[in-house]
Amino acid sequence: MIAIRYACVLVPTAFVLIGLWLERDRDARAAALLAGISAAIGIAALDVVARVAGWWSFAPVDGAFHGLPVDLWLGWAALWGAVPVLTRRVLPWPLTLLLLVWLDLAAMPELAPLLILGEDWWIGEMIGAVAVALPSVALGVAGADRKWLVARVLGQLVVFAALALWLIPRIAFGFDGATWPRQNLAILAQLALLASVPALLAVREFAVRGRGTAYPWDPPDRLITTGPYAYVANPMQISVVALMLLLAAAAGSWAMLLAAVVAVAFSAAVAEPHERAALAERYGEDWRAYRRHVHDWWPRRTPYVDGRAAVLWLDDDCGPCAATAAFLRDRRPHGLVVAPAADHPGVIRRAAYAGGDGDPEHGVAAVARGLEHLHLGWAYIGWLLRLPGLNPVAQAVTDVFVAPPHPAGTVEGNHEWGPDVGHQAEAPGRHPRRRR
């Protein structure tokens, strides 16, 4: 059994070393690491299902995590995650994955007496290949080759959510004997959603406005200072720590509380210095100016403005739209010009927003962007309204009960926007206005 466990570590390690020799790009190596983490989380979950389904189990041994030998777990994750990503330039990754699954099918019966196979163990193996290995490797390849942005973003979101809210709690509960909360689940789910809002909108901001992701080695192609980042530099870390604290309180777990403290300490002592150096090198003075005004963990009351005005066009002939425009103007938005829809360069059917960088929004999302220019409380409501699942519902309700879509604006004329509201230093450019 000892020889089997050594083989389960040394063989995957040899493959990884060969892959690292073949792949010298740092970002691609980081993508392979992410694929390995994804596979490790998926294998741990697969093992739970396999025990319930009777596909397989492991003999009791030292160095096991909930019955799964850690050495075999790590070797399995390397083969089902990192190796196909690292070797993709030499051998197409689908072919590598097929070969590794075939190797797994051949090797599993030989792992006795460490591995105890059930009659239908091959079903679990096939499910694992499709549900764990394939998405993990695809995530790594997408990151290494910078393609499939939506898949990268969603995949990373699933991986890091599973890590913070399933695997780490599972480890923590093993120390203090806490169990998953079973009461007030609806309330906990709502609180968890509220805590997740800054992170979800930060991820969206990276993808939509920066064409990148939250993974440090797969970053946006420009500095993002909008959305939650206009108020705080670490919105994702804040949300994750808040969720961990919520789970610690709901489960009564001191180990989970300690895990949240460790997460903050790691971010402050290890991740942030590295991030500061990397971002300062990448974005230069823009980054330094941003960080002089925006803190890591303590949000600003009002948004940071980088000098470029945004514009929100609302129809003055529409009662609810005009009331919204008056509401925003009365609160002196920061870095936002609230303009009549007739001055929009084209015909619009709903409220329209153009960020200082030209990024557009329409309808409820446009008004939600406008709220982000007031202060943190209104910004949070704006973030809620822009959540991917909630925004279409809010838009449908608005279209039916508040202000249905209607044409407004013209395509001729010329008007130069100035800093007539808020605390904005310069305008976003020229925009046509109503024909006289």
C-alpha cells in the first residue's frame, strides 16, 4: 500500500515537471495551477458522491481528508487539471485528457487494497471525467490562451466560491466538529446574496469593462476604477470574508472564524504587496493616483472620480424619467452629467448611460449606474439592480409599470458637455443635441 501511495504522488509529479519544462510562460503556468485547484475541489466533491453511490471508497489510512488519501488526491488533481494545460502545445489537450482518463481506468483496479471499487465504479469515473476533469482543463486552457472570456469568468467564480464556501468550511468543521447550518436557510441565503453583491459586480466590471478576470494572472487589460472599485480596492476579498464570517456565525464554528482571519491576514501580508507592485508596474501613475484615494478594506463614502465625466440621458417628457433626473441632480452626483434624452447623439428607447471610458448601459442598468455616482448607500442599490439575474426582472417591471420603452433623442446637432453637476473636472467629449 505504501508503494501505491508513492506511485500516486511521483508519477503525476513527473508529468507536472515535464509540463513545466515544456511551458515556460508564467501566466500559462498560473492557469495550469488554477486548473489543478479546480480539479482538486471537484475530486473532493466527487469522492463524497462516490461513497454515497457505492462507486468506491478508500481503506483507512493516515494522511486522509474525510477518507480520501491526500497524496492520491493531489496526484489525481494534477493529472486531471494541470498536466493537460502545461502540455497542450505538444499534444492537443482533449487527446491528453482522453489518455489520462484511459490511464485512470486502467490504474484504478490496480490500486487495491488502498482503493475499494464498487460494481459500478466506472460510472463514477466517467462522471468525474465529464464533470470534473473536462471543465477544469478547459478553464486552464482558456486562461492560458486568453480565450472564452465568459467561460473563464464563470469558471473562476464557481471555483473560488466552492473553495471559500465548501472546501475551506469542510476543512474547518473537521477541527471543531461544527456542522452545516440547517435552520433559517432562506434568511441565510438572502444575507449571503447581499454580502456577495460587491464581489459579483466587481467580477462583472472586470469582464465587461476590462475584458479580464479576477485571477491575478488573467487580469483586465485596463485599470478598473468604476463600480465597487470606485469605493474600495478589495470588494471581492470583502465579500468573501463577509461570507466566511456569516457561515462561521451560522454554524457556530470557531475554526471557520479563524479561517476568515487568516484570509484577511494573507490578503494584507502576502497578496496585497504583490498586487500593488504588479499593478503599479502595469498601470503606472493612474494606479498610484487611484490608491491615494481608495483604501483596501475601508470604503469611501463617495465615489472616486478619475477626471472623466459620465453622462446619463433621461427623457424630460417622461414623468418618471424627469423625476429620476431631478432626484439625481438634487444630490449633486460625482462625475456624472444628467442630460436630456433629446441631446443624445442618436435615438434611444430607454435611459442611456455612457461612462467616462465610453462603456454604455441602458434602461434600469443606466439609472443604476447613475446611483453609483451619489454615495455608497445608493451605489449598493445600484449594484443590486445591475446583478445579472435581477436586472432583467427589474427592467421588465419598469417597462410594464413605470416607463415603457419610447423613442427619444435625435441624431443631428452638436453640444459640448461641461462640468455642470457634481465634482467633475472635465467632460467626456462632444455629443449631438436636438435640432433647432
